[in-house]
Amino acid sequence: MSNLLSTSQERVYFKDLMSRFLFVSEGWIEAYTPGRTAEELTGKTDFDVFTTDHASAAFADEQEIIRTGVPLVGQVERETYSGRPDAWVSTTKMPLRDERGEIIGTFGITRDITAQIRAEQGLARQAGELGAQNERLRELDRLKDEFVALVSHELRTPLTSIIGYIQLLRDERASGLDTDHFAEVIERNAERLLRLVGDLLFLSQMQSGRLALELRDTDLAGLAAEAVEEARPEAARNHVDLTLSATPVPRITVDPTRIAQLLGNLVSNAVKFTPEGGTVEVTLAADDGEAVLSVADTGIGIQATDRERIFERFFRTEAATQRVIPGSGLGLTISRAIVDAHQGTITVRSDGEHGSTFTVRLPLAPEPLALARRAHAGRSGGASGQPARTVATG
């Protein structure tokens, strides 16, 4: 047995009642004391080989086994003496008994299980990644269902109205009715469809990293005034007081079409979610090197739980759903994408009951657009006579 164990690559030892080595195998020597011999280690202890902390822990384990006779089996622990930071071993320590069954020391064997641990960690990591992928797939499936339901509803409602009024126009009995009103309703619903298609195309560009900016020297006050005037008919129909307060702001290099889209989204949302008799106030000012656009309403407010998600695509607040307020859940997603593309920020403040305030801050002197994700794509003449810069964001 001694000859067999002395040549074993397993890390085997025998110790007496004082935890002094009686025997160590070749594998034990190779792992812990290369260059020394079994005879040289006989009578020594762990304190002659290992650090004080390790030797003290091993001595305590062995004395507990000697006292109780209870073995320590398959203890997995990080191995600190091989020089590998990710090495693991499995250690078994048992009482060593004589022919009468009396405990006369301890016996131990340690196995390198690094490969096994790595395999288990790899499997666990793969399982975690697979679980995360499955969760993402379930979320994508849920979003797909929501998207289909939402877009179907948003398409069906204006189409039904358009078809209905076209049928009325064709009806001879409608010759004495207000056909201008019919045309106005058809036009309004057609524009609603056009906006939805535009939002979907914008979302597709954003997700593929092909959101293009046509940068021009722009008057933000003019854009704000146009956005307010475009929303004024809807505000009048809802009996909402819509106002604009703008202080002088330096001209800024932005994509006027995208910023107009951003303002249109914010103002129309404010009007849509503000009940009859309420107010919507649009303000523009300069502050600390930034243009600050603010849209404040006295509407239904946004609950704290919803405020965390309102910029997610297709997300609709519970209040909007309960009140059957139309919308695709894309407006704020698109608004944030436009602001991000202009190196700005957009925030919302609401107490959940008494209206909301959306604030957009755009740098008056933005950083150079030669960032890693912004590629200069060319130049074209702007309508205002100022050169336009085309950049792609992604």
C-alpha cells in the first residue's frame, strides 16, 4: 500500500494525533512541496509547509475529526497554492484507525476539480444566457402582439371614419348637408394615418441605426410658434387654453424637421391629455449654454410607476387606456430619440394628479458630431440659404 500510494498522483496524506505527517504521496508533494521528499516531510506539520491561516484551518479540521470521528467529505474550495487564480479542489478528510478501531490520526485526499468546476460554471453561464434570451424572446413576442393590436386599432379607427364619410359624400341624400365638414373629417383622419406611418418608419430607422439628421441654422422660437399654431385647432375643439412664452434664444444648429416633430409630439400630447377648461403652456428660454423647451399642462398627470416607462416604445399609461385616449405609444419614444440624436436631454415632472411638465434641453453649442456613432455623410444646400449638414446616427 505504501509503495502504491507513494507513486500516486492523488494528493494523499496520513497524519498522527498531533497532525504530524506520517506519509505523503508523490502527487501531494508535486502539488504543494515540489523538490522535497516524503522522508523529509515525515514528522513535519502544515505549519512547516503552508501559511499560518491555512495551517491553522487544517489543524482545526483534523482535531475535530479526531475528537468526533466524523469525516469531512467532498469539501469544495478554492485552491490557493497552484498559482492559478481559478483552481478548485475537493478535499476529503477521515479518521485514521488502528486494528482495534481506535483513532490514531487522520487520512486525507485532495483532488483537482478545476476542469469540473469550469464546466459547471460554463453550463450555468450558458443556462443563464439561454434564460435571458428566452426572456427577451418572450418580451419581443409580447411587444409584437401589442404592436399588432395597437397598430390595427390605430389604423382601423381613422380608416373607418374616412370610409364612412366618403360613403356619405356619395349618398345623394347628403347633397344638402355640410360636405365641407365631411372633407375636414376625412382630411384629419388621413393626416392621422400619415402620422402613424411616419412614426413607424421613424422607429424602423432608429432601430436600424439609420436615423439621419439634416442640420441647419434654426430659429427655435419660430418652430415653437409653428407647433403651437398647428395644435391650436385641436386645443380649441377641446376647450384647452394653449399659450406660448418665448424669450430670445440664439439660433442653433439642429435638424428643424426633427425638432418640429419633437415639439409637435409634446404639444399634441399635452392637449390630448388635458381635460376641457385646462391649460397648456409652451415656454422657450436659454439657460447655462442650453436652449430649454418646456411643455406644461394641467392634465391628468402621470403616475410614478408609469413615469419610469413612458419613453418605452408602445407603452401606454393606465390612465390613457382607461380613458380610451387615442395614441400609438410611439410619440415619446421618438421624442427621446430625437433629443438624444441632438446630444440633449428630456425629462418629465408630474405628481400623478395635477398635470405634467416635459422639459427638453438642447446644447446651444453642441459637441462636434464626429463621434463614434455619428458619421459625416455629406452636404446639401438648406432652404434658408444656410448650408445643411447630413449626419447619420446609430
